[in-house]
Amino acid sequence: MYLSALPSLKSCPASKAFHARKRAEGKGHKQALLALARRRLNVLWAMIRDGACYQATPAATAVA
């Protein structure tokens, strides 16, 4: 999962945002990357458990 988390920082905006949030919390790059890998594993497990396909949820937008 670590190896899949690294390239996802370049290709997935949600992964990039999660990594940036962890870095803002004071975690180092490696710790933030491991947290991202763990999150990706949790999503994969939920997909297997529920027999569902991955659905990227759109980012919530503020209503003006």
C-alpha cells in the first residue's frame, strides 16, 4: 500500500489533500504517507467487504 500511496500523490487530488492535511498537523512526509497508505487499505477493505466498486466522492463545495 505504501508503494501505491506514493504515486497517488501526483495523480489523485483527494490523496494530495489528505497528505497535505497530515503535514499541516505536524507529521513528517513519511508519517503522512503511511497514514495515506493505511487510509487506502481501509477503503479497499470496505470495498471487498461490501462488494462495491470505488466511487470517488466529489469535494464538498461551499454554498454562497
